[in-house]
Amino acid sequence: MLKIENELLTARINPVGAELSSLIKKNTEREYIWQAEPSVWGRHAPLLFPAVGRMSGDSFIYDGKKYFMQKHGFLRGSSFEVVEKTDNSALLRFSSNEKTLMSFPFEFDFDAEYSLSESTLVQRLTVTNKGDGNMYFSVGAHPAFNIRIGDTLRFETPEHATLPYLDGNDTVGNPENKLILDGETDIVLSKELFENGSLALEAPASTYAELVGSNGVPYLRETFGKTPMLWLWAKPGAEFVCIEPWSGSDERVPTENLENKKGILCLAPAQSFTLPVSITIL
């Protein structure tokens, strides 16, 4: 486990999956990252690549060949190389290999960079195309934050959207199950909120969201910028919430060909794409 720290925060990153596993405010010893209770949900903050969500049939077609891809891709169990480590930062890298080419026919580097600046953890996820042709992929973050039931998720700005509930296959179950935001900024994190599945907010107007305690005081801000998709999820009744910025989309409209999938990103040879996410303790 890698440890980085400054005068305010301590963070730990697991080289397996380059997963943020802990973020503690030093003066209160409060832990902000879900501690992966295996009987509830055994992860902290997995990185999603080269898929976000589940592809239809757990597969895709590229250049006439069919490939199989697990939900959220294969990074979660992959061992990263530690490229650089300082007291308050760490850079980890995973590169394509013979095994990944069997399920994802592109050569790449995936860099996960973490750094602490005052009360903020900055995370930069950078994908670089190392091949000779265009590369098609999605990338996302999946951090789970400790909450108390009854806390509030508060958006930066009022949102006007209908959020469908999606099941474990990332498809709409009952279309009557939905959450309508008609200019609201707040979603109360009740026991019942996620009973019907995950919530998908496309192209939110907000560039960040905050977690607010029952006393009305915000305690955490996640900044995700102009993300194409923001996924919200928790195990029903569990005291965590995942706020997931995705550069990619779900499979509500199944498409077999990889390059035609909704929200798919394309990199030319030697190009890079960076997904920046920051977590500020308030």
C-alpha cells in the first residue's frame, strides 16, 4: 500500500488497480473513503477502463472480430508499476500486454496520478495510445465515500434532468422508476434511494457535487468538470455513496461495434486523454 501525505491529509493507494483506499483528515482522524466491507461491497474506488458499465453481451466487435469485456473493464485487478513516488504524490502505470490484447486489441499506457495540495486530493487518469491506429475506449472513476443515511448530495447548480434507474446489467428495468430533478440541487441519501438500482445523470450542468451532513454543513466536494455522464450508486441502505464521472456511457441502446458505442472516445496514435477528478475535504 502506498502512503502519501501532507500537513492536512493522508491518502493510501493500492498498487493493485491503482485504487484509492483511504483518505483521512489528520486533525480529526476521519476516514472519507468507504472501507470495502466485504459483506456489503468489497471495493473502495476502482478505476474503470477500457469500459464503463457493462457492454451488451459483455462483448464488442472491432475490425470484424468479437472480443469479450467484463463490466467496467480489467484494471480493477491489474497490478500497476510505481513510476514515481514522493511524500505527497504517486504516479502508477499499467501498460497493455499479451493478455490485455486478447480482450482489447489496442496498445496503451494508463497512468494514475495522485497528489495532495492542502485539503485536496487530485487524481489524474491519463490514457495514451501506443499503437499505430486509432484507439477506442471509455474511462471513469468510481470513488465510494462514507456517509450517514440522511446526508445530502448537493450539486453545484440546479439540475434539470430525468434520471432513470438502471439494473445490474446497466439497462432500464421498470421505466416508471426514475428520479426527476426539476431545478433541484439536492438529493437526500435515504435508505430507499438506490433500491431500484443506479442513477444515471447525462451531461450534468454542475462541475462538482458536495456531501452535506444532517447539520447542513458540507464536508466533502468532488470536482469532475464537464463530465459526459455522472453515475450515482450505493448498495441500498449502505452508508456510502459512489459519485462516478464517466467519459463513456451505458448500454441502454446496445451497439455491437466498438467505434459506434455511445460516448466512446477515440485517440489517434501517440495522443493522450486525461480524466481529472479532485476530492476536497471541507
